[in-house]
Amino acid sequence: MKKITDDIYWIGTKDTETKLFENMFELPFGVMYHAFFIDDEKTAVIDCVKNITEDGFISAVQERLNGRDLDYIVLNHMEPDHSLAVTRLVELYPDARILCSAKAVPMLKNFYGIEENVQAVKEGETLSLGKNTLTWVMVPMVHWPESMMTYAVEQKVLFSTDAFGGFGIFNSIFADEVTSEHRESETVRYFANIVGKVSSIIDKTLGRVLGMNLPIEVICPSHGLIWRKEGVGKIVNEYIDLSQHRTKPKITIAYSTMYGNNEQSANILFEELKKNQVDVKMYNLSETEKSFVIADIWQSEVVLLGAPAYYGGVHPKMRELLMKLEEGALMNHTVGVFGNGAWSGGGVRGIETFLKENKVDMLEKSVEIMGRPTEEDRAALIELAKDAAAALNH
Ligand SMILES: Cc1cc2nc3c(=O)[nH]c(=O)nc-3n(C[C@H](O)[C@H](O)[C@H](O)COP(=O)(O)O)c2cc1C
Ligand SMILES: [Fe+2]
Ligand SMILES: [Fe+2]
């Protein structure tokens, strides 16, 4: 069992069984649910885990308690990935007092029928466990209305709920020991897909929390990694960049295709950009699950979206992506459009309408092709690639 600081232990779990997070997003590297135990005169568990992994969590609690009773269960967030195992804890320790935000109280009843021994805490309120004092910061909509953070005053540890989290299980739970090249991309993928919709609230909330000037030596989010020392500033800056939609000088091409014509267009764009040393990524939406695409789009200054026409509108695979992009991934971006049709088109029109409705900056000329790209179409695509490259670093 990992020690985080004096008196604070990691009792979280690693989930390699769940294939899709929120039953939508692939988890090639798994996901962790972090929970913590504070070993003091009074004992406390901070956060629970998803029930699929609860056996490990429960035995860790039992091991730490070593026959003692559990005094407090702090629930920072009621989303079931962090609360499901509370039912087992309550069965084992019926006298433990559950501390949560006022908005979590009805959720505890609605999800689990738990009403006894529940106490709503307020921002700034303190609780002494003995050597350690806990206090709370309310962070509504980071990620749900009832979300709150817990701060362990003496050890300077912030239990930050979903903020600063990420997907993935790596060689260590501590960011400063992780060597995986996927660490950062799994943080971006989590941010863009799971909390991207509330990015502006996260931005404001982080400003407010950081403005409190709490000394923070360790950040313990409920997913991803635990950040110590210089890592604290690193993850805070990464999250600020993400929540403020700061892009990188790169281009993501996302396209769908049924018979390969639109794919030919995408390839022409890709090759032209590569030839000009542009940092470019390309995704076929039927081959890559959209959370990976959204993550790259989130950080790309310029995006090229391409779809075949489908009954006067946009091919469904691209429509699916657009639905997710509506959550804010295109804020601060420039988007170019291409498409393919057989009669009067519709893919380009549909994407353009979406972009206008969402007030996204567009490249001036879209390219719509009927059937296989001709030499003339190829020239138009090369122009589009040039416009896209020129829109970088603006
Ligand atoms: C169900 C269906 C609906 C379609 N609707 C349209 C349409 O409204 N307008 C159009 O120009 N082409 C339409 N098409 C034709 C395709 O857009 C066209 O074949 C295009 O070249 C497909 O691109 P792809 O080869 O990249 O799949 C439709 C095709 C299918 C299968
Ligand atoms: Fe959540
Ligand atoms: Fe979560």
C-alpha cells in the first residue's frame, strides 16, 4: 500500500476490465479510481471506487483500520465511479459518518438509499481528525453540481476530485515516477472528452481555488496520477492550458468515408501538409474511436473536417463527431471543410452550417468533390491545405 505523506495512504484501485469509460470511450491503458485513507486518532476514507474493483478497496480499508472502526467517509463526488463502493463500506462500518456537499445528500439517497449518518459540509468548515485537519472547497460542475475538493491542511494535500485527472494505469501512481509516453495524451483525452463541456467552469474554478493560496504539496485527483513537488505546478499549468483552449501549432484532419473517395481527398491534404513540414495527424472516424480524435482536435490550432454527403446532410460518422465537438472542442480554432457527393452534395453544407451555428472560425474556401477527385479537385485540395497551413500561428 502506497504512502502519500505522513498519515495518508493510497487505497485506490486499477480497472483493466471496463472497456468503455461512460460506456463510450475506449480505455486502452485502463483507468484508476483513487481513494485515500487518513490514519489518525479519527480514521477517514476519502472517496470510494467503482464497484467492479471494490474488493481491493475494501481489503485496503480493512488492512489500514486493523480492527479499528471507521469514523468518516468523505465523498467528494457522487458519480458512481467514485461512490459505488460506499454501500459496501456502510455495511461494514454503519457508524461511519459520511461527509459530502449539500447537493450530494439527495444523490446518496437516490443512488444508494443512504440517509443515515450523512452530514453536509460547507466550504471553509474544518474537521480535526487529531493531528490532521480537513477543510473543503465547493467546486460545482467540476464535474457534477455536488463536486467538492477536500484539503488536508497540515500535510498540504489537495484531494481534487475529477480536476487534474486522466485516464490510464502506468508503472506508478506518482506522476514523477511515470515513464509512459501516453501519460500526457491520456490526460488530454480525459479532459477533452469527460470534462471538456465544463471547461469554462473549470477555468473559473481553478482560478478561484488557486486564488485561495492554499499551500499545495500534493494533488490527489480521483483518476490519473498523484502529483508531488514540481509536478503540482506542471499539472496545474496543463489544466489551465486545456481549460483556456490554448492550442498548439498543429493540424488534425478528421474524415469519414464509405467508398474511399473522400479518403482520397484526406490523403491529398495530409500529404501536402506533411510535404510542408506541418505537424499533422489524420483520423478515419470509422477506424479510431472519437475520444482520441477529440483530444487531438482540442489542442490543434487548425482542423480539417471532411464527410461524404448522406441524404442531403452529413455522413453519420461525422455527425457523431460534430455532436461531441459541440461541447467546446473547437473554441479558438480555425476549421476547413471538405467533402464528397454523387449528386447535389450535402456533407460540406452540413458541416459548414454546424460551424456557423457554433460560431467557429472557418477557412474561406471549402472543397466539395463529386466522385473521384480529378486533377482540378486535387489542385483545390492543395489550395485548402495551403490555407490551413497559413492559418497556423495566427
Ligand atoms: C445512403 C446514402 C445517401 C447519400 N446521399 C447523398 C446526397 O444527399 N447527396 C449526394 O451528393 N450524394 C449522396 N450520397 C452519395 C455519396 O455521398 C457519394 O457516393 C460519395 O462519393 C461517397 O464518398 P466516399 O466514397 O468517401 O464514401 C449518398 C450515399 C448513400 C450511401
Ligand atoms: Fe466525474
Ligand atoms: Fe471520475
